Amino acid sequence: MPSLIPNIASPLLSWYHQHARSLPWRDHPDPYAIWVSEIMLQQTRVEAVKVYFERFLQQLPTISDLANADEQTLLKLWEGLGYYSRVRNLQKAAQVVVLEHGGQLPSSFDELKKLPGIGDYTAGAIASMAFQCPVPAVDGNVLRVMTRLTTDDRDITKPAVKKDYFCQIETLLKPLSRSGDFNQAVMDLGATVCLPNGLPKCESCPISHLCQAFAQNRMLEFPVKPSKKPRKIEKHTIFLLRQNDRVALVKRPDSGLLAGLWEFPHVQGALSLKHAVAQLEQWGIQTKHIEKSIPHTHIFSHIEWRMSSYLVTGKEHQFSSFPFIWVSKEQLLQTYPLPSAFQPFASDLLWKEKPV
Ligand code: SF4
């Protein structure tokens, strides 16, 4: 049976012309802005990215600014977006661009892929959207639309399946002058019509007349992927230590989960009050007041932290307790990058009135 994919270009492009989402990075059609937006959008919802994108470009308006930014500024700009290796790679790539490409992002798919943090999808998105190269940008949205369109029951996590769609879409794009628009049209269709969770809005879909899953009422059977392994669960006890209007922070190691970010002191396990006080003594903190505080669960992609917490007021003048640093509220908000896992403790607890 001939592929259905070449037939979708025309209806999809007409639909995109009328229904393209208004997104901040589409108002900045320069390669750097497209690159930053695509890296932010990996694993993160469009709505969440908008604010981060504007702030990032305001503070680091050029590739050279990004290449020269200090680590803490960079992590603070990324605070809450998660997957911090993305921003580290973004900076490494910016440094390569400055050194080897005169500060201009290369335009070819192959050259883009040589940069840290840029894989097939991102290289395809940048090359097509910023430079109109006829290359696909195959992500989960594209695979969902394509497998529904063709009732393809192959496992989409297999590299061979992605490669097959890459080749088919590349063939479609070669004679087309609007590669960037085509790729964005599929992205928008996947995000707003051919939805990932729940029923797709087939009645509003510009390619429903071609779609095999729609014809057979089998939309929810695609895409096919293996079920995920259950997440590992870890319990942690968080210590919100305050004294003299300062709070204790500690830096995470330079590699691994949340590398190089700051956090409230914590230990693994759900400690009883007695064991919590013993832990504080081990750190050299003499407790003036301690009370149980809110619990919070944070879900990473592969692990779940179930966190209990204690709000602790230390006796005066214990600022030397290594490895903590003691920071003011302003410093915590403006200077030190704190991962999302710890944000509820900061916003809900740290600034409530001190116990008498
Ligand atoms: S008709 Fe429905 S299932 Fe098919 S591509 Fe459109 S939205 Fe997706």
C-alpha cells in the first residue's frame, strides 16, 4: 500500500496557516531563540516554558552572552525547569559555537548534531525552522500523529521506527519550500488536536479524511510503546534550619541528579523527632525549637521522593556548621538555584513567623 504520509502536507499546511499557535519564540525567528526554545521544550510543557524563555533571552540575548554566563546565573535562570543537564549542554554548545563558528549557529543538520545536547529532533527543528532545510523533526507528537494516521503498531521507542518516519518525512519535505512550517504544523496538531492523553479531537483534524485510526475508531490504540517500569520510591527528611533570619543551604555534588544546585539539608529516611534532633546534633546544630512541617512528594522521571520536614530554629551564632551556608531570604530568591523538589518548603514555610 502506498504511504499516506505524502498526502498530509497540503491539508496540514493550510490548517497551520490558520491555526498556528502564537508562541513567544515564533516572534523571534532567529536561530538562537529557536534553539533555546527547543531545548527548554524537551520534557517541559509549552505553557511552563513561555516565562522562562522570555527571561532567558532578556538576560542572555546572544550566544556569546550564554557562552560567558557564570554557572549560578545559568542554573538560576533554569530553576524549576528541571533536567538541568540541558542548560549545561546549552552553554557547552554555545562555547563551541563561539570558538568554532564565529558565534553563529551552523545551519546544517549534521553540523548542528555535533553540538552538545543537540540530537536528531532538535537539529531537525532548528535546521528546518531557522534555515528552511528540508529535514524532519521527529518527536513524540510526530510519532503519535503518524502511527495513528497509518495504524502502525510497531513500538515507537525502537530507533528503527523513528528512523523510518524520519526517512518518509524527509522524502515529503524535499520538494517542499516550507519545511519549518510543516514540522511546526505536525507539532501543533499533536499538541492541540491529536492529543496524547484522552481522546483526540478528530472532528477538528485537517487530516481526518486520511486517518486510518479514525476510520477504524482505534485512535487510542496508537502509539504503541512498552509500559513504563514503576518509579523507585525514596523517603527523605528535610531540615528547614533558620537562625537570625538566615536559612541553611547545602550544595549538591557536581554530578548526578540536580548536580551543582542548592538544597535544604536533608537525609534519607523518614526520621522521628528524636532521630531528627540527633541528626542535628551530629551536624553541630543546637536546637532552640523544632516542629514537624509539611510533607511533599516530588516526582522525577525515574524516582519519587516522599519528603517529610522539620522546621528548626537553631540557637544563635552557629553559622559555621559545615557544609551549610546561611543565606538571607533575598539571596535564596535571587541568587541560589533551588530545585522544584524544595520549592514548596521555601514558599510555604521558611518565612512564617518564628515561634516564640
Ligand atoms: S483524525 Fe484523529 S487520530 Fe487521526 S491524526 Fe487526526 S486527530 Fe489524530
